[in-house]
Amino acid sequence: MATVGNFQMGTGQAAYGMATAGTDAITVNLGFKPIYVRVYNADSRLTVEKLRGNDDVDMGGGLNRPANGDAVTELGGDGISFTDSGFVIGTDCTTDNEDYMWMAFG
């Protein structure tokens, strides 16, 4: 289960937390639908981020930013996805038994 910490900002909501990946996707319930999510793999130092746009913008599963300077790549459909009350960190973003930290802004 993901650990959640919330704080109120002047223009919206934000949350942060951490989780250890298993073999399934990680579902994070925030109580709000975020517009931006960033997930950091503390073990491999890989960062994935996604911005929720309008209907004309499609970021796929998010952008994958390796810490070693390799090219930024776009993830497929099993990256980060938004829900009405949070987001899902899909299996394209996770490795079993590795630790993840995340932040989300609404």
C-alpha cells in the first residue's frame, strides 16, 4: 500500500508519498485528480512524469528520464495513468521490489 502525505497549496492540492513495487501496478488514491505526476525510482534513479492535458494532448504513459543522460523516451499505455481520485503507476514504470517516491499536483 502506498504512503500518502497531503498539503494544501494556494491554487490547488498536492500530495507526495512512497511505495515498493510488486508485480502489479501501484494504485495511488489521493481524493483529487492530479494534473501532474512525477515518479522517481530510488533504486535505479529513473524518473517518469506525466502532465494531464486537454483532449488534444496525449503524452501516452508519460516521459521516461534516465539519470545517466540517455535520451528521454515516451512510455506506452502502461505507464502513468490518471484516475478520478488519483493515479496508477503502471508496470512499464516499475521493477519488482524497487522503491518509488512520487509527487502529484492537482
